[in-house]
Amino acid sequence: MKADFYETLGVQKGADEKELKAAFRKLAMQFHPDRNPGDQACEHKFKEIGEAYETLKDPQKRAAYDRFGHAAFENGGMNGGGQGFGAGGFADIFEDIFGDMMGGGRQRRSSGGRERGADLRYNMEITLEEAYAGKTAQIHVPASISCTDCSGSGAKPGTQPVTCSMCGGNGRVRAAQGFFSIERTCPTCHGRGQTIKDPCSKCAGQGRVTEERSLSVNIPAGIEDGTRIRLSNEGEAGLRGGPSGDLYIFLSVKPHEFFQRDGADLYCKVPISMTTAALGGQFEVATLDGTQTRVKVPEGTQNGRQFRLKSKGMPVLRQPNIGDLYIQVAVETPQNLSKRQRELLEEFEQLSSKDNSPQSSGFFARMKDFFESFGE
Ligand SMILES: [Zn+2]
Ligand SMILES: [Zn+2]
């Protein structure tokens, strides 16, 4: 019975990377064979520590171990004392466990030499207006598809792939080396278990050909930047009749000149003149539904004030509700004054009282008190 990896390292199950590393270092120093020459027990312990750390430091392996325990690695030649930890044995098992989940070019071998096609990635950029309304996009994917001549088998029409004589269809061959018996991928069929005597001429025995495919993809209204759309079986065709991979569309929404998006809500900064802010007024904003909305600016509006336009934001994916549009005004201080304008503003200044600018008057009065408190 093999010891628990966490117990071997003396850490809690939730230990983070740092804790694992520290525990491993400490134990590895303690049980290192150089420090304990000829001590079989120490050597065994040293190997156990190494194997535990090799497994737990790798998030994927750790996840598999947490889920399946030692069984996750049992057919990988990691027996007993864990000879040769870190050897290639892991990779195959991990593909078996994670192959379906990971996607991303991993190819699973199955009997008959069939291989799952690779997953494809397609980057699509849309405008905010398109994200608002939704759209049907035509995309062209250069992808290999199953060969029609040989139905994907790779063998010349009328012939069949034959079982590999080297490995008897196993895909792996065993060889003895000293005391050990090692198993490796069959060099004749490269692990497929079958060989093709007469390859199909159209696909050169690959079972697939490259063609450009056109797909029509429905982009729903309200879709967000960074969304990944998965189209099952629209990736690369499998080899020799294996299943197709998936096509992933990575969607990004272009930044908009006027609107910033936060979920379903939109934000728009609108510069208004000082006089509009002071006297009151109105302006119009165009919204994504193609209409214009009037915003009334009340007298004495301060810089940064927000106005909410209900249901003028973005639609929510597969829901009937629509977000809001927030208009934030930025009061613009007048520049390049004429002589006459300057005179008027100077006159205005002379006529001004504390009531015209309660915020700044109040602020400076409080600031003065604060300063004077130091003298007390
Ligand atoms: Zn073919
Ligand atoms: Zn073979």
C-alpha cells in the first residue's frame, strides 16, 4: 500500500506551491542518499518524496491525484518505490484522463489508428453595435476534412488498412533490456496498430484533405468581449476516420469611440460648456438602438454629474432585460477668451458671492481651520 503523497511530504491537502516546495526541500535534504550512504530505507524514502513532489507540483497531475488517488498513475510503470519518477509514463495517462477536457491539439489514439482531429481557434472581432444587435457571421476556416475517396480510412478505395505485423495491432512493442522489460510505441505503425499497404492517392494515406470551409455562426445579442463559442466537431477532421476536433471562436468586441461597457451598462462621457452647466440646457446623444435621446441639463449642474438613461444600455444575453446608459458630464472651462469675454467674466467674478460656489468657499474655510489647528 502506497503512502499518501500529502502525508509523504507532511503537508495539508490544501497546501500551496510554496508550502510544497519548502516541505520537499527540507525532506529531500534530510533523506538524500549522499547524506545517508548505504541506507536503503532512506533511499526508498527519498524516492517517495520525489515522486510525491513531482506529482503535486504539477496542477494537472495534482488534480488527477486528488480525484483518483494513486490509481491515476498505476499503469504508467510507476510501481513500488517509484523508480524513475518524472519519466515519460505520466504523459500517456494524463492524455487519457484529460484528453477530452483539454482539447488544444491533444490527440487521442484509439484502436484502428484513428486519431481525433485537432481543435481549431478562430479569432473574431465585432463592433459594439454588432454585440448590441447580434449577427450572423460567415467565417472561412481552412480545415482538413475527412477524405471522400477513402471515407477517411487512408486506404486506397477497395482496400482496407491491415493489422500491423510488428506489434500485432497493439501499437506498442515490448523489448527486454537486462532485467527490465520496456514497452514503447511501435516503430512500424507509430502506435496506430494498423498499416496501409495501398494508400489512397487523394489524401496520401492520411484519411483527410485540407479544404476551406464556410460556416455561418450565430452571434447572439448581448455577447461580451472575451466570450468563447465552441462548435463541436467543426474542428480538424480526425485521422483515418477518427472523430473531428472542435472549433473555438474567440470573440472580442472592439473598443467604441463613445461608449464604455460594464456588463449590460454603458457609460458615455459628454463634455458640456461652463455656461450650459451654469445656466442649464440640453443635448442629444445617439444610442445603440439607432435613436437619439435628449438629456436635460439642470441649472447649476456640477462637473462629473451622471444622468441615467434607462434601458439604453446593452441587452443581456438570452434575457429580455436591457442595461442602462449612464451619461457623465464633463464641464469644460472656457479657453481663448476675447477681451470682451474676459471683461464679462471679471465683472461676474466681482458680483459673485459664497453662494455661487458653496463647495470651494466651504472647502477653503475648512482648510484654513485645519491649518490654524497646528498653532493651538
Ligand atoms: Zn483518402
Ligand atoms: Zn505496429
